Amino acid sequence: MEITVEVVLDGISRMEGAGVLVQQIPFHGTFTCKAGSGVILPGGVDTQVKRGEGPLELSARYILEGTTAEGETFHFYVENNGSFQSPEDNKTRPTILTDYEPLKYLETAELTGTVESNGEKVVLIKIDRT
């Protein structure tokens, strides 16, 4: 069950210190999955930390609100974590919580995510079972 999220970046807040870079990137966007489609609710943020020559560590948290073909509203809470040593690294380890009973199995499923640039301020995230 793939979830595809199109993320539009709203800006970047940065802090640089002795050997560390921290960025917080708020975002909005849309998503689709077999259950339906919808939007990222306000408050989604990706926090990225890079210490020296170490990997770029990211942790994004957001809530998706969707509607099924039958008009039922559902939500996913997504926490998506990753550690990237190079631009070719694009795998993440997402976890999902949901209020939609038919997809509750996602809460305990092993999930994998990918992150791809889809334009200057757009990122495409795909989440699927491992």
C-alpha cells in the first residue's frame, strides 16, 4: 500500500555552530494512496541535523488528512526518519499512526520511504511496506 506525498517547502530556518548545522523546514502539500487522497495539515516540519562530516540526519513529522471515494475522512500521522551520507542515499524509516480502521495494519508494518527532489521547492516522498 503505497502512500505518495508531494511536499512543497515553505522556507528554511538555519542555525550553524561549531561543526553542526541544524535546519527546520516547514512544508505543506498533498498525498494519494489506495484509500483516497488529501492534504498535509498545517504544522508539518522536517528537522535536519548535520554534525561535522557525519551523515545528514532528518526527522519529519506531519499529519495527512484524506477523503475516501465514499466521502469518509481519515488521517495518518507520519514520523519519517533518515540518515543520509550522500545525495544518492534516499531511504527513510517511516512510522504511521491512523484513525482509519482498514489501514491500522500500517501501524505495525515495516515501512520504507524514499525521498526525491521534484523541483526547486518540491520533494516527492513514497512510503510503502518493506
